[in-house]
Amino acid sequence: MVNTAFKRGFNPAFIMFDSWYSGIENLKFFEIIVNFIASIINFIMNFIPMLIVYLVFFSIIYVIMSGRHRS
């Protein structure tokens, strides 16, 4: 139903739930969207700290190997 509404040009600012929300087709549509957004958030939350750790680690190694740590 949601896909049909969007195809017909219905483009609301937000969607309020009504009796149609419990339809299996609509629940599957929202489940896909929610799972996709959750997976993106999960990736970001796991990737950013790991990236920071790698950058700090390799920066320390670079400073040690280049001899810049000595005054």
C-alpha cells in the first residue's frame, strides 16, 4: 500500500499509523527499512572506533620508526 501511494504521487512529510499498518505487506516494507537503517548504524558504531584505534596505533609506529620521538 505504501509503495502504491508513493507511485501515485502521494508524498507526505510523515506517516501516521492507521488500520492499514498491520497488513503483512506494509509490515515487511517497514521491517526492511528499519533493518537497513539499523545495519548502517551498527556498521558506523563498530567501524569508527576501530578506525581511530588503527590510526592512533600506526601514527605511534610511524613516529617511532621515523625517529621524531627524540628531541
